[in-house]
Amino acid sequence: MEHHMNKPKIKGTRAESAVVAYLQENGFPHAERRALSGTQDRGDVAGVAENVIEVKDVARDGLPGWIDETQVEKTNAKAKYAVCWHKRRGKGSPKDWFVTMTGEQYVAILHALGYGEMLPQAGDLESRNASPDLDLNVCNGRAGLDRCNDGAAMDRRNDGSLGVAS
């Protein structure tokens, strides 16, 4: 009896192995291919703390579905971040492939790196008794900002946030 290999599975395994090797060569020694998990899939690569990595090497682009898949896997894995690392045609190394995530994930990574400022969410304004004259789109705590759109003077509080000067 002749044994038929599943070509897409072989292709996927090869891409996953390439991503794992690239991660290991670049400071992630615990990166490894994850065993299949069925309905509780948690991505293709394990060993990168708080991350789900889904690897794709297919001819047809299915990016919207892939990103939805990473979000489900992120929930399953209870991870902070989820990305889809997908092969770029004509490029053999994962260093040249694409890594795609949602905008929400990108902003979360920027905040984790210490960039940007955490602004109050819409519901937080009422609970903080914020001034109704304060327009957060204009007065958002950027360095050097000392006036709101209504001309009210701003001061920086001890906790680093901005408030209307009294």
C-alpha cells in the first residue's frame, strides 16, 4: 500500500519549523512547535511568553479569517498578544515574512513598551467627575500641552496625568 503525504500539512510543518528556528536564533530559546489541540487550538508556536503565533504558508491570502483565528487562539491560550506570521511569496526566511495583528494588539504592545499614554475610557470620565469642558481629543496629556481647546490652563499632577489648573 502506497503512503500518501498530506502536502499542505508538510508545507505548514516546514513553515512552522522555520519560524521556530528563527525565533530560537533571535533570543527565544524556548520557542517550539505546538502539538495540535483540536477545538482548543492555541496557535502553532509555543514558548514565547504571553503570545499566540499562528503560522501560514498558503498560496491564497485568507488574512481576515487568519486574524479571527488568532483571536480565538489568544482566548484559548489566555495570552496577551496574538499574531499571524505568514509567508511572503518569494522570500524563504521568516525574517522577511509578514507578521500581522489587530490594531488593538499593536496599541497594547506599544503601551507594554512604554509608549503612549493610557487615556481614560468613555465610562471612566463620569466616574472621575471629569470637567465637561475638557476635550480629551485636544487635551490628551501630550508633553508640552498647557492649554485645552477652551483655553483652560492645564497642569501636570503628581501622578503624571493632566488636570485643569485651579
